[in-house]
Amino acid sequence: MHELGIVIKIVKTVEEFARKNNVTMIETLVLQVGELSSVVPRYIESCYPMAVEGTLLEKTSLKIEVIPGEVRCKKCGESYNLIASNQRCPQCQGETWDLISGREFQIKEIVAC
């Protein structure tokens, strides 16, 4: 589970941001995770409490927004969700596409008190 290492890196990044901006309390941390990324949201949620223990983020609420895996068919131009459509264009059944979204993994928002 590489998510623990990812969360530890996020904690360090947020703590550095807080220090630079004189933030002493963070209420909420919002992450965006693409459904086509290699990051599993439930694993992030399960290791988050361990990763933030004893840090500035210890009492911080974690919110994860899942970004849909959207693609555009190279054959007909239709936009669709890659996973929901079994990797085939629902319009023409094409199997080649360009990625629109879904591989993101980023800190979207840090809500300070």
C-alpha cells in the first residue's frame, strides 16, 4: 500500500504551507483523486489517522473528491466515462480515446480556522 507514503508526503507539504503562511490550525483538507489514478481513496482514508498523528493535521477533517475518468473517443468524438462504459465508446463502440480527466491526485483545498 503506497498510499501511506503518499499521505505522509501530503502531511509534510501541508505543514510547510501552514508554516509559511502562519497558519496554526487547519480544519479541513480536501484532496482530489482521479478514478484512473493509481491512488485508492479508501486506502488514503484508512491510513490518514496514522499519518497525521502528532502533526498539525491531527484534528483535521479529510475530504476526498473523486474525479471521474472521462475520455473522448478518437473515432467519433463522443465524451464518456471510461470505467462505466467498459472502455468502449457508447456511441460507436470505439476503443481508442484521449484522456480528459481522471488521473489527477492533488491537494485541492486547505481550510484554515
